[in-house]
Amino acid sequence: MNATWIEEENAVVAKDPAALKIERETHKLEKRLCRQVGQAIMDFNMIEDGDRVMVCVSGGKDSYGMLDILLKMQQRAPIQFELIAVNLDQKQPGFPDHILPAYLKQLGVPFHIETQDTYSIVKKVIPEGKTMCSLCSRLRRGILYRVADELKITKIALGHHRDDMLQTFFLNMFFGGKLKGMPPKLVSDDGGHIVIRPLANVAEKDLTRWAAHREFPIIPCTLCGSQENLQRKQIGNMLRDWEKLYPGRIESMFTALQNVVPSHLMDTKQYDFKNIKTTGVPDAEGDKAFDAEEFSPASLPGLQLVSL
């Protein structure tokens, strides 16, 4: 019998069962992440042959995970495209500016570090205690668009994931009075850039697990990351609480973003309510005027029906 084969078999047997379980779960996680990113790329035609993709890397788990998975996809894809990692050093006090260059050099990925002191601008303009995200985001966008032009970038990849997209939807609904989300692909406001979100199908909890497995050198943000009372964080907490009470609700809500029925909303710009007429022809999908109400008090913990 082959001695090498025996040694390999003994090594597998010798492995701790818990370690084997973690190894299997990690392999499943990697496959899921690649599948979900690949599906988003195909569904929305995010990356095309010959693209130069700017991968915006902040030093957080999401952008690290995006770069990591895109590098894997680049090796397997039937098309050719370039990845250029770009970081904006905003000159935040104590920012460890050596970490990202060292990490990216180790990966062997082309990268560009853009240094702009937006931190001082934001701290000067925004009063203490007020939300900094809006101004900070606008400043970052303008700088990244300029850098994209200089590097002849064709697509700008941002690390927003499924949970970010749902949070944005509820933020717009609760505080903006709009049914508006965070699209997986869009043309920038200046009309000159295509922005993509390859992590659109990916759950934040999976990115957290992947970051721990890959041991990314996480760099905390001292601007938005330090503000605990942001509306976005409150919405995130609400979604997590819902998921605990009703497992599967996050998936259901995310699916709903891809199944819009304009005729059952109230936006006259999206559906011509004024001119609808009877046709005399039954709808092939059946009666859509009234949705079946299949929920019951037993399925909704804490719900009480009050007689009027």
C-alpha cells in the first residue's frame, strides 16, 4: 500500500472533529460567497470583458471581503478584466497608513493610495454631535471619481452588501418618504462613471465570518464608525431583531426588492391609474386585486387582537 496515502489518511483521522467541521463550514461559506457574487455579476452585467475595475478598499471587513472574492472570480472567469485596489486615506488621527499598502503588496494586486485630508473638512464643517456621513460621503465620491478618471477605470466597485441595501430601503421609507433602495449597478450623478456593488446578494454575517477566517487587518473608522446613534445603525438593529423573532424575514424582504408590483402601489408616475379600464379578459395569474392574508396571531408573537 502506498505509504504517502497512508500518511494522508492518518492525518485526516488525527484531525479534531471540531476542526473538521469548521473546515467544512468554511469551504461551504467560500462557495456561497463566490456563487452569490458571481450571480450578481451575471444578473446585472457588472463586469465585462476588458474592464478596469476600481475596487474601493477602506480597511473594513466588507471591502476586504469584496476584493478577496473578486480576486477568486478573476481567476475563474471566462473573461479578462483588471482589478485595481484604491484606498482613500482621509488623514484621520491615528490612521495606520502602513497596513493597507503592506497587505496589498503581499496580495500582489495593483493598488493606489489617494491621500486627501477630508477629515479636517468634515470636523470643521459639521457641528459636534451631528451626523458626518452625508458630507464625508460626498467628498469621498468626488475624489474617487477623479481618481477613476486618472486611472482610466471603467467600473467602480463598492463593498455594500445585502444588509446595507435593506437598511437604505427602510431609511428612505421611514425618513425620506420614498420607496428607494441602493441599486446593485448605477450611473453616477455626474454621468461619467458606472458604480457596481458585487456584494449585493451577500449577507453581512457571512462577510463577518469570512473576515475572521481570512484574518483581514481591519482598520476601524473614526468618523462614521464612531457614531453610535446614527439612524442607519438603528435600522440595522431593527432588522437584526426582526430576524431573531422571525427567521427568514431578511431573505423575504430582500426578495421583495426584486419583485416590485407598480400596479399595487400609489405612484402615478410608475403606473397609469387614471386611464385603467376593464378588459373583460381574466388575468392569467388570477385575481391580483386582493392578496391573501395568511398570517394569524399565533404566527406573530406579541400580537394581540382588540375587539372594537
